[in-house]
Amino acid sequence: MTYSMGKIEDSLDAAFANAVSKPMPKSIGARVRFLLSKEKTDNPAEAARLLAEKLGCHQRTVERYRDDQVKKPKPDMAGKIEDLTRQLWQPKVRADRAKKAATITGIRVALRGRFGFTAAPGTTNDPRQRRITRTLPPEYAQALFNARQAGASEDDLGQILADGLAEVYFTDGGTRAPGLAVTLDDLDYLTVQY
């Protein structure tokens, strides 16, 4: 199998980050105020100092962002603020949605990749590229989440994905192509939603 580094991992992480009930703050000032509220201190100066350490900048810089004195930070700093905000934004909502996906609803995947097959001779097509959008059952969502959490390789994650698609797409829940084994040999793109 050939994947770009972390393509499946990145898609799972993006799905988790986007499983929120309301969008995160858009302006730098609002994001910094949110981040300051997450610091475990009632002292505003101490909170600004702690956040400045996390962002790798000066305390006064954080205070300028907070007070909307600086609205357009340098791109690398804006990226750090966005990443930290995304990480801390609605963790309980995201965890609840991931749990629901792994136990009740499953996950929706949209991808384009080259699929290979192993089956009895004359029962299947040669490997070819396909664009597929399907909902994988909860057990495959749970397997992907567990494997991702355990640090599984992209190849292992790809095989779980291929197994799920074999069930819901290629064998149609076991109603056709019995014994078909599917491999995901090349992945162009993947989006995951739950």
C-alpha cells in the first residue's frame, strides 16, 4: 500500500476536530480570550504569561491580542493560536460524538483510491481506482479510532478502512462476492465525518 504520510490519520483527526456543535471563535482576540479562560488561574497577568509560554511569545503580545490591539498576527503565530484553540474547543462534545459514531451511527467516508481484490478466479475485476462515499458501521469506526489511538500504521488503518468498504460496498453486506478480500493500494484523498 502507498499512502502519503498520515493521510488517514489526518482525516480522522480532522473529523474529530470538526465534530463540534458550534464553530470556534474566528477573530484572534476572541480566540486568545477563549484560551486565557482555559488557564487555571484567576490572575489575568498570570494567565497571559502561561499562554505566552505555550505560544512562544511575550506576555505583552498575548495581552495585545486579547485587547484587540493587534488583529493580524504573523502567519506562524496565527497558526499556533488556531491549533491550540481547535485542540481545546468543545472537547466533551467531540468525545461524545466520537463515542456515538463508534457505538451507534458509524462514520461517513468519502475517498478515491485504488482497490485490489483477492477472490476465486474469474469472480472479480482487476484492481482499479474508485471514488466511493459510504457510511461504515460502528464496529469499523471503533476499530479505526482504537487503532489510531494505539498508534497503528497507515497500512493498518488502510486495511481497516478496506475491510469496512468490503462489507458495505463491495460485498453489499455479504449478499454478493463471497470470500472477497479487499485491499486499499493507493489513496488519493479521504474525508471522514461523524
